Amino acid sequence: MTYSKITCASLLVFFLSACAPVTPIAISPLPTSTNISPDEPVPASDWVSVYFSEPDNPSANSYRGGPDAALVTAIGAARSSVDAALYDLDLWSLRDALINAHERGVSVRLVTESDYLDENEIQDVIAAGIPVIDDQRESLMHNKFIVIDNYEVWSGSMNMTVNGAYKNNNNLIRIASPRLAENYHTEFEEMFTSQLFGDYISAHTPHPSLEINGTRIETYFSPDDHTADHIIEQIQNAQESIYFMAFSFTSDPIADAMIARANSGVDVAGVMETRQYNSNTGGEFDTLTAAGLDVRLDGNPNNMHHKVIIIDGKIVITGSYNFSRSAEERNDENTLIIHNAEIAAQYLSEFERVYAKATGN
């Protein structure tokens, strides 16, 4: 099977889009659904922004306006609080933004992975007086999210590191929504205040399915929300296409669901990280290619770090969640399922760029 169902419309998006930050877009309403929590009204033209790293840009560095620039600006405008759950932090711009916010009286808190607690930038944050909690466990606090003023959420695949922002393929998404912020704030409090990680859980997501200006958004946290089941449900409902970018893909159930849809005539294509393929045991690359799916290894000499699935050109799955057993059962992870064709088109353009550099099987 070849990657054959990219439409003329999507190609137009590809040529008109850039890897640099994408301008916030106005979103056309989708049909409402039952059991969805409505959200507070937010400006139609400014509730969502999507950003992608530019690893092919030879002049990119952390002072040249990469995907971290908009986040740093947002933290600079914070009025009351910044809560950050970051797997790693060595991005100087973000360190400085957090410290500056703290020094002007904003409540700044950080949860991080114990393996990176000794990073110079995290130690700088601690030295500045910002409270930091690490997970102190073998499995990973793998989240990458920031909640600002309990109003907007920043998430995606991007670790807040120089490599994450400037050398690896990554996505970063900003969503303004008090209820989505409440979801992430609840998860943050579970880790920061209760110091519960992994399967030591107590809190529940207040609004697992909500609506912002007519767009349905689902929020899931691992390991308590059985994220794989929700991903598989979306795959099983695919009617036309499934395109994915996967840093680590070792989940048999997710691979089986993709193969089943491909066998039913759905176009399935993907790009996987080359170094993970060479080092992982139990990876799904060979299984998927043996089943005839058009899956390729990425062409970035660093890391293709996305964890993205685009379904039928109208649904995007993104977040920190690798398609793996560790992400499902042990690590602290966050996942967004966004039902919106205009947002999906931006991720499809990124898929086209990554796919074009990938090597065939």
C-alpha cells in the first residue's frame, strides 16, 4: 500500500504552511454531542495555536524565535500562576521565563522527572526559590504540559529542551479553555500536592470530554484513563485515512487496530523514529510493513519525536503518550484527542513534511 490519499486540499495546505509558528485560527463549529461539557466562551480567533519545530533550519537556536518563543511570551504575560509538568528542562529561554515570572510575584511550580532533577536549568529554577517536585520512582513522569492562569494549556510532544525545540521534530499546541485547564490543573495537583505518580492515583479528570467553540476535545491521563482504548476507538472508526508519526511504537493493540482498518480499505501510512527502530525490542515497524502498510523510517539525524495520529483529516491525537506499554501502564502521560478538521490540516502538513524526508521500507 502506498500513501495515496493526500487530497489536493491538503497539498494546498502543505505549500501554504510553514514549519514556524502557525497563526491562531478561527474554528468552524462542529455538531454538538451528548455528554460533553460546554466551555466558557473564548475568542473564536484566538483559542488555539499550533507550533512545529524546524530541525532543518540551520540558523535556528533558542534565541531565534523557535516554538518556545510563543510559550515564553505567554509565561511573560501570566498574572497569577504557572504550573509546569516537564519531563526535562534545559531550554534557557523557558528557564528564564519561569524565574522572571516567579520574581514578579506569579505563583510558579514545577513537577519533573527525577532522572533530570540535576539538570543545571532545573537547579537554577530551584535556586531561584521555585518549588519543584520530582516523581522519585523508576517509571517516568513523562508529561510535557504547562497551565497558565488556570485558563490556557500548552501541551504536545515537545520536551522543554534545546534538542526538543530545535533539533527534533515536535509539536506544541496552546488551547485557551478554563475547563481544559481544570483537567490539567487537577492532574498537576495530584502530582505536586499529593505526590501521587503512575498507578498511585486518586483524582479524576473533571471534564474528560468538553467543547470549545463547537470543537470537541477529549483529555486522557496515563495510566489511569486507559488511553489506548480511546485511541483504538478512534482508529476503529476511521473511514478514509490514518496517518501517524511515532517516536516509539510498541503497542500490539494499536498496531492491530491499524492493520484491521487497512484491510478494510482505509489508507494507513506512518513515519517512525529510526533510532528507536534500531534499538527497541517489540517495535511495530516490521509488523506493520509485513501487513502491507506504508510505514517509513524518519530522515531526521536527530529524533522524530512526534506522537501523533491524524484520522480522516478531521481528528488529531497528540500529547506526550508514546504508543507503548510503558506509556499505557506505568508512565505519567497526557493525551488530547481533538475533533477539528482545520487543526487536523495543520498536523497533516507536518506529516507531509516528515513523510517526504523518510525512507521507504
